[in-house]
Amino acid sequence: MDHLIDYLRREYNLPTDAALAERMEVSPPVISKLRNGHMNLSPSIILRIHDTFGISIANIKRIAYGV
């Protein structure tokens, strides 16, 4: 999941994982768990990324999984 998190931070000029969490309106531990593989990319997180950044669901999956 590092690819997705790093992509979002880079593309939207978010300096930290905490800033990404704030922008997505999730708690910082959610981002940490995603980054460290302790949490899967759930449909609710995919939708939150889509709603927050306007990225298509297909592109979110492509970035996250290389699909």
C-alpha cells in the first residue's frame, strides 16, 4: 500500500501521513495500518480516496495493486 499512500502524498503535496489522514478525515493510525500492511484497502477507504481526491476507483486499484 506504500505506492498508493506515497502517490497521494506526492500528488497532493501532503508532507506527512498525518496530513493525508487529516485530508481524508480518517485517524492517523488508519494510514499507518495501510502503510504497514496491517489493514487491507477496504471498499470504504477506496470510496473515501475517490471522494476526497476525485481519483477513479480503477485508478486507485491500479496505483495500489498495479492492476
